[in-house]
Amino acid sequence: MSGVWVFKNGVVRLVEGPSESGCGQPVRKTLLHTPSGEAMCSHEALKRKLLDLGWEPYYDDPELVQYHKRSSVQLISLPKDFNKVKSMHMYDVVVKNRDAFHVINAAVHVHAENKASADKAEAADADHGEA
């Protein structure tokens, strides 16, 4: 049995499945380009990073967006609609590019970005105060 135990209004219940957080909200996964810290939110963004890593577009199936490397038999296949990219597709990209990508919870990445922006704004305010 897997899941998270949630205590609400005096009742404890098990929220099952990896698709839910402790708050009952769906957990979205995001493919993160590790060197840049950029979340891959579109095929265009992912394509730029994969081309930089030596992957080339592969046009075999019109229903898929695919990439291959000339130096290997590896193939990355993704749904044409980026909103249908699931964590299994993301992990396929990660396994074939171990040092370049990670799969993370989208909420964690958004929180980290917001905190970094707030820290930068605070630092800028401090700099203006000293001048």
C-alpha cells in the first residue's frame, strides 16, 4: 500500500497513488535542464537542448516527435502534443542524457524560482539602500 496519510477534520485517510500530493492535488512532473535550471515546457525548448547534446530530429512516425544520435542506436520518442508528455517519457530523456536532465515536481521548481526571484529583489533593494 502506497500513498500519503492525510489528517483532516478528525479523520485520517490514505490518499493513494503517485499522482496525488498530501493535499490531494495532482503532482505534475517537469523535465529540468540541469546546467541551465530551465524547465522544459515545450518541444521547441527541449529540441534546442537536445540538439546541443548531439541529438538529431528523426522523422519516422508522424504521431511522434523523435530524436536519435548518429553515434548510437538510441531513440527518444515523445507525443506530438507536449501536454501529453508523461513522466515515463521524461525519464527516457533523463536516462539517455544523465548529466543534462532531471525530472522534478513542478511545484517545487516554481517555489524555487519564486524564492530566487525574491532573493534577487531583496539584494537589489539592499544595493539601492547603500548607494
